[in-house]
Amino acid sequence: MLQEAFDQNGQRISPKLASHIKNYLIDIDGTVCDDVPNEEPERMGIVDPYPDALETLNRWYDEGHIIYFFTSRTEAHRTITEAWLNKHGFKYHGIVFGKPRGGNYHWIDNHIVRATQYKGKFTDLVLKQHEIEVFLD
């Protein structure tokens, strides 16, 4: 899946995915199910998934995209989180725990980053132009 990459001097750099494959980093609480705070872990095992999220994410997985959950849940919530995802049939490659809480994320990376705010329904993604913050040239 990963392809070797080189800089302009022929030096090896971090590998890249093929252009048609996406690395999806998907939040759990409030995105694929109702928002459950870390302070109420007993609810994490009983909340229902959003059907459109389950269907869309599994389709993306089947299309060959990489599905990672990126959650503010902590490592202490790993067992209940993995059991819930598996119980409901989510297909995924991994989970990253410990995302900072509170929102207002500003991700800085040397790779292309595209952000999509979840607003209540998973659908196919479409291209739109929006104003963004960038570093000065």
C-alpha cells in the first residue's frame, strides 16, 4: 500500500499512499455514535452506532482506504471501545487514543491534511472550496 518516496535530491523520505487511497482518521464520540464523555465509560458499551457511519466507514474500508479511529477516549477505555466497535461490525485498521479534548483542532503536518467536520450524517465526500489558514510563503 505504501509507496517509496524521494525528495528533489534523491534522498528517501517517508513513504506515501497511492493517490486514490485515503487515510481516514475518524472520531468516535459524537461522530459515529452519540457523544459519550470519558467520565461516563459505562455508556460507551451501550450507545448505538449511527447506521450511516457504520455503512460508510465499512464501504471505505472495503474500497481499500485506511480507517483509523482517533479518539479522546483514553487507553483505559481500549477494551470497552474495541468490544463496542467489533460488536457493531466496524471494519478498521487501528485506534489512536488520547486525542486532546475540547475541539478547535489545528493540525500541522508535512503531508496533505484535509479536514471534514461531521455535521450529523455520513455521505459521500464532495469537493468544496473554503477559506483556510496557511503559513506565509
